Amino acid sequence: MDTKKEHVNPFEMAMTQFDIAADKMKLEQWIRLKLRNPRLCLTVSIPVKMDDGTLKVFIGHRVQHNVVRGPAKGGIRYHPDVTLDEVKALAAWMTWKCAVVNLPFGGGKGGVTCDPKNMSLGELERMTRRYISEITSIIGPDQDIPAPDVYTNAQTMAWIMDTYSVFKGYTVPGVVTGKPISLGGSVGRDKATAQGCVYTIIEAAKYLKMKLQGATVVVQGYGNAGYNAAELLHKEGCKIIAVSDSQGGIMNTRGLDPVAVMTHKEKTGSVVGFKGADKISNEELLTLKCDILVPAALENVITKHNAAKIKARISAEAANGPTTPEADDILHQNNVFVIPDILANAGGVTVSYLEWVQNLERLSWTAEDVNKHLLRHMTNAFNEVVRTHEKYKVHMRTASNILAIGRVAEATKLRGIYP
Ligand code: NAD
């Protein structure tokens, strides 16, 4: 099997997707120019005393792509491959993601180029606190609200909240979301991305007149998004026939019990070796015949090299950026219905929004309250994207972008350009 990976610059990919939608909607030139350029890019150096007594200087970025509909919103990523271009792309995608589910937020993103797997907890804490000190003037509950992303978690968010609060002189829970529940985090945040994704799959099945009972499901990636999506789809009556993680995949056409697979993964470190299932590669897994494919691992996994071999009826993108623009066209021609990332995985930022609202109101809602709002945002967004897809006769990714860019463009026109 051809496993060649396309090395697409993420910012160029984001701009290609933007241009496709902007052309279809005949967006005026001045708005294109405004929306192509991030509002603010701040790059800082972060000196950290390491455990062995040496000093290291890390490079960090915070990008606010757009704030015309509200404060910038987006996670902070710690990874060796972080670049300013990647952070700019992720910030732009956050603008569209927040707009497509109609949250009163703009888009932002942060990143520090580092290797968190080889840093101690103390080093990570010192790096986080110094990074936040350096960007403190541009973040805040009304300005820019970070959240977790790759290799940052609830503990990182607690350090961010504490550092910002020390600078202010009082506790500011609304500066960051994805916090531990005891510090103002929201119930339901842990499963929010998967739950939101499953709500969009339920709507897609209705739209395509497809029965979920007995529908076959393949999930790539068995972490927060992938495992929870498998478990929730299993509860909806679907048959999970294959799942994978970074070590490889497993398949059983009679169906897998997702909880038993997770128990095995927790014991052994991987889904591979689960009793009663055959081992398959991640490449084979993507091209299995199934009703629903859930890419929930990495970006750039469905490319022009394998798109023609995808046999799923629905591809629900829990992961960010799993499909390249060329692959999108191939999937569309082959009648694969894609629920694009900015829609399918918007459940996470939606519950982050609900956390922020609870923090500002000094309230904590029940799981039922949170779920009710999540369901409303996701189903409304799905149906609005479908209407755009039918109106413009474009695939679902371009339709999501048209809807989102249209909302940001309208707000831009109404606010005008200062002075
Ligand atoms: P995670 O770290 O919890 O899980 C990732 C999973 O992918 C792990 O099981 C890992 O083993 C697996 N994986 C890694 N490399 C793989 C490979 N080559 N093939 C198959 N599996 C592989 O991460 P997560 O939070 O579940 O995020 C997964 C994706 O979902 C990312 O693209 C992320 O940006 C996106 N996402 C997550 C959230 C969220 O709230 N968790 C929100 C929006 C988008």
C-alpha cells in the first residue's frame, strides 16, 4: 500500500481552503485581504532553568487570527514541530470553527517548540509560567482565552490560570478553559469532542437516510476523541469493526466491545493484541469497507494517494486536518460524505465556551445543562452547513467554510475598518 505522506505547509493548506470558499461566495477583495492576515502574531523567547542547572531558551508563539466576533479562542500546543506557520493555520481554523458553530469567539492558537515527553513536570511548569508571563498582556477573559491542545492538559491550564491571576492580583478563572473541575472546569469537557462528533453523525445519518443501528464503524486513533466516539457510537447501536492507535490496528467484522478494547490498551499500552481480533495496519484500516470512518489521530492521513480507496459512506473528522484539499475532491466524486473537522470536532470548543460562560457567571451547570447546549449548537450547525452545501452545490468542507467565512465577513462589514 502507498503510504507516501504529503508535506503540505499548514498555513498554505488553510489559505487554499479559504480561497476555494471565498471564490464560491464571491467574497469582496478587501474582506479577503483582511481575513487572510492574522490580527496579531507574538513570538517570545522563554528562558527556563532546567533540572540539571543549565539554561534553555524555548521559542513560543501566540497568534490571534481574528477577533471581530469576540475574544480569540484556541489551544496551546507543546511539540518539537511547532512553527509560526502551523500556529497561524491553527488560529485561522479556530476562527472558522467558532463561527461555524456560532460561538461569540474569534480564533487564536499558541505553541511552544519543545519536546514535552523529555521534560520533567517542574521544567514544564516553569516553561508554562514564563510563556504566560511573556504573553500576559494579550490574553484575558475578554481578549484571548487559551485551552489545551497537543501535550497540554488540565494541569497546564491550572498553571496558566494561576500565573495570570498572580499578575492581576485576584483569581481569574475565565482566562483559560479545559481547567480541572475543582478550579472552574466544566463537566462534560472530557467527552465533548467525541459527543459533538457523534451528534453530527446522527444528523448525517438522518440526512442520508442511513440507519445507525448496525452501521459499521472504523476508528483511527484510540485516544480521547477516538475512544469516546467509539463508545458513544456503540451505545447508538453501531458495530465497531476496527480501531487503531500508533502501534497498529485491530479488526473483527462481528464487532468489538470498545470498553474491553480500552481496558486492554490501558493494560498493554496498545489496542494491538486484543483477543479475538485480527491485526491490520493503519493504512489498511482507512480503506476498509464500512458505513462510518472516524479519523481521530493525525493530520494528512487521507491524501491523493489513498483517497480513491476509501469505501466509507461517511467520514467524520474528529481529528484536525486529516484530509488534504486534493483528497477532498476525490472523496466527493466517490460519494463519501465528509463531516469536516471544523464542524465534526467543534464539540470541544463548544463546551470550552460553556465553561467560560459558567466562569463569568460564577455558576456550575449540571451535565444535562451542558449536553443540552452542546446538542443544540452541533445540530444547528450541521443543518446550516447542509443548507449551504445544497445552495452552493459544494462539498461539506467548502460549505462549512462558506458559512463560517460569511459570518466573519458580515461582522467585519458591520464593524467597518477603523479609522
Ligand atoms: P490523544 O493523544 O488522546 O489520542 C490520539 C490517538 O491517536 C492515540 O491513541 C494515538 O496512539 C493515536 N495515534 C497516533 N499516531 C497514530 C497513527 N499514526 N495512526 C493511528 N493512530 C495514531 O489525542 P486526542 O485529543 O484524541 O486528539 C486526536 C485528534 O483530535 C487530533 O487531531 C486533535 O487535534 C483532534 N481534536 C481533539 C480535541 C479534543 O478535545 N481532544 C478537540 C478537537 C480536535
